[in-house]
Amino acid sequence: SKYSVEVAAVNIRSHDGKIMEGQKSNASVVKTTEYIPTTQPRALTFTVRPPSGVDVSWSEPETPNGIVRYYIVEYMLEDGSGNKTTLSNVTGLSTPIDGLIPSRNYNVTVRAFT
């Protein structure tokens, strides 16, 4: 996030409590560093591609806390009987998943990284 900052000295006169403000400095623009997104990618959708694939798509997190550089997509059988598969460094808002077992349920997770 970018912020414009000005600084001024402030004194309170002891005898009447009046606030006395000094001259403001020139404005400086500062930028905070990026941080992990505080919300998850949104609106996950799945489009089936027979016989054993799906296209997964999503929207950027509502609060990315910076520029999203990539996503990690993980999926595994819902019953936990298989291994977790990780698709790293997905740079777009969608990715194909292939080699799924027909008629089985899967858990899919999408995480964003700045």
C-alpha cells in the first residue's frame, strides 16, 4: 500500500490549553511491503473435460495485500486414499487438472502468494 505522510510538531500551551501546530513537512510517499493475502482466491469453478480432467478457475483474493505472483493448486481424493498432487507456480487464474479417476470426488485447494 502507498501512503502520503506529512509531519508537524504540535504543542499545547499550558496556560490556556490551546493547540499550536508547527509548519508541516513536505509530503513523502511511502510504500509498505507486501504480505500474504488475508483472503483466499474466490469463486472457484470447475469445468469437466472428459474422460479424466477438469479445468479449475478462480478470482483473485479480495484482499491480496500486494501483487499476486503465483498460485499453488493442490488436489487429492476426498477419501484420502491417494497422494496429494501439487501444481506449483500457476501464474494465471486457471489451470487444467488431468489424470483424475472418473466417478471419484476430489478436494481442491487454491492458495495465492505475493
